[in-house]
Amino acid sequence: MTDNQGKEKAWLPPLRGSKRGDVNPFIAMDMMSAAVEREKSGLPVIHMEVGQPGAPVPQHVRDVAAKALQSGKIGYTEALGMRSLRERIARHYADTYLVNVPAERIAITTGSSAGFILSFLSMFDIGARIAISSPGYPAYRNTLTALGLEPVTIVTDEKNNWVMTGADIEKAHAQQPLNGVLIMSPANPSGTMMSATALQDMAETCQRLGLWLISDEIYHGLTYEKPAVTALTFDDQAIIVNSFSKYYCMTGWRVGWLVLPETLVRPVERLSQSLYISSPQLSQIAAEAAFDCMDELEEIKMGYTRNRALFMKELPALGYGKYLPVDGAFYFYIDIGDYTNDSVDYCKRILNEAGIALTPGPDFDLERGNRFMRLSFANTYEDCEKALDCLKRFRQHS
Ligand SMILES: Cc1ncc(COP(=O)(O)O)c(C=O)c1O
């Protein structure tokens, strides 16, 4: 063997990657790659695999960002983010939830994904045990594992509307002590929500047991039955993780935020300084402008409401009528156990035969996921209609 300069290579001891890096792949992203391959070969695909809004960010946000870009002055910001954006988010809490959070307790992050890393590092030492639900968002398990933390899976089912309860946490903590609990409402992959009572019960349980409560509120704003309640209503010390990715249609801008208890503000600031320096300033400027686009964002949400109603009406006739309650977010998590016990293969067939990209369940649930697939309806109404036609043909031939 030769090296990159054509010289004979001497034997050297092999370099091995870490066990931490050995996390499961995010199958939704792998599906996206397979769908892109199909598109490259000239075949059409309707993308329903990745949880991202089909609508572009409102024009005003783009105009504000374009103006900032023209100025040419895009630099670092303070590690916790631009003051004006933190103040605007504080106002959002007062307006939306009637909760007072000082801007000093808000940290701007590079999407909620960076918010998880910063908050986990500031709360937990290596080996800490954090309860997460199954089915659930796969990055929780992978991020915790990569950071040397232990995800403790709590299996949910229809009995408790597919959400973790205070009693589940009591039981798991009694078996082997936990250090924290990570909840999300509305949830991914289902869209299922915790009622205010369930949230209060969870907050009180965590307080009584001395556990950190982390609440992922990324799908707030996207609710169809009742508005979502923030965990801060019941626990002023809860860590809130949120983002401009979903309701605000800004996935690619990579900007989110944390609401932190006072004790964690300085640790998160110090960690941010070293890990990220700051979130991109252009995205922070754009995010602040997004708060001035509520009418347009509500219009986009109305589109999801129409898509949701369409699927609710049509899916049962296709034999896909067994899905979890879609209280919020923009997903149907469909039980396909009557047709397959290998949802990865089933989703590949749907992609190849019907041109619809969906996400197989094992991303969200290692044990039962092979019986499920997730469909994201954050698309245009026309694409949803087309997808239903394609699925109908697929079902007729399968
Ligand atoms: C529940 C949940 N939390 C967090 C994220 C990460 O979002 P981002 O890093 O874009 O803010 C996602 C993305 O799909 C999600 O579904």
C-alpha cells in the first residue's frame, strides 16, 4: 500500500474511533438520502420523511436577513445570544403563557439540538440516568449516549395516551435512581400531547424526587385541539428547550433557545463560549423578525390543519386508520403491523413503488418500531392529495 505521496506505507498501529461515536443512524435522514438518489435518477418523490415545514420562512424574515447581510457585519454575538432576541423571547412567554421569565434566563442556541447538548452538559455528570419515552425522538437517545449519559427508556402505550406519567417515573426511580426526565409535548413521532394535569403531575413528581425536568417544547404553536402548556407553569426550575425550526419554519437557520434556572445560566454560558462561541448572528436577527410574522405563520398552521383533516378522512379507507392521537406537531404515526413486521423494508417499497418517502418506526422505538411508520404532513395540500393517490395505488397492488 502507498500513502498519498506514492511512498510505500510502513505498518502503523490502527487508530480506532470512540465508542461514543457509535450511535444509531437517524433512519429518517437515511431515508432522505435514498429519496434524493431516486430524484437524481429522474423519478419523482413526495417528501414526507423529515419533520420540516414545506412552506418557506415568511418574506419579512427573508427581507430582514437580506438587509443584515447587505450590511456585511455578521459576527459573533454574546455566547448567550443577542440581548434583543432574548428580550423578545421573554415577551413571548409573558404574552403566550402568562409566565414571567427574565431575559437573563434565556440562552440562544444553534437549534434545539445544541440546546440539548448544552443543557445536558450543564446538568449531568457522566453516567447520569435520564428517562425518555418510547416511541420518542431518536436524537435524545443518541445525544445522551454520545455524552456518556444513560437513556432510560419508559415504554408508553394507549393506556396513558402514549405519554410518560409521574407514576412511571416513580417506578423507574425506585428500581434504579434517575437524575432527570426529558419530556416532549406535542411529541414526535406521534403528535400526542400531555394534558395540563399530566404535566403538573410530572413536574410535582420530579420536584419531590429531586430530578431535573427537561421539557422539549419545539412543537408548541402547532396544536389542533388545545393550546400547549409550558412546563414553566408548574415548575419554575424546569429547563425548556425550544426552537425556531418548526412553528417558525426555520429548520435550516439552526437557531433555538433554552429557558434555564438561574443556577444553570452561567454554566451554559461558559459551555457555549467554548463549544460554539455563539449561534449564527444572521439567524438570530432573522429569528427576532419571525415574531412579527404571526399572521403568516398562523396561515401556514391552518394549512397543516387542512392536511391533517384530509389524512384523517382518507387514511382509514387505505387501511392506515390505526394511528396515535395527532393532538399537535405534523405527524401520523401509523400502525402497519397488519401488513409487515419490517417497516424499513415496507417504507423502502413505498418509496420505490409509490414515490413517497416516509420514516420507518425503528427510528423512534427500538422494540415495537417495526410495526410503525411515520408520515409528516407539513407539505402543501396538493402534495398531500397526490401522496394519498399514490398510496392508494400502492395498497391496491400490495
Ligand atoms: C422533538 C424534537 N426535538 C428537537 C428537534 C431538533 O430540532 P432543531 O435542532 O432543528 O431545533 C426535533 C427535530 O425534528 C424534534 O422533532
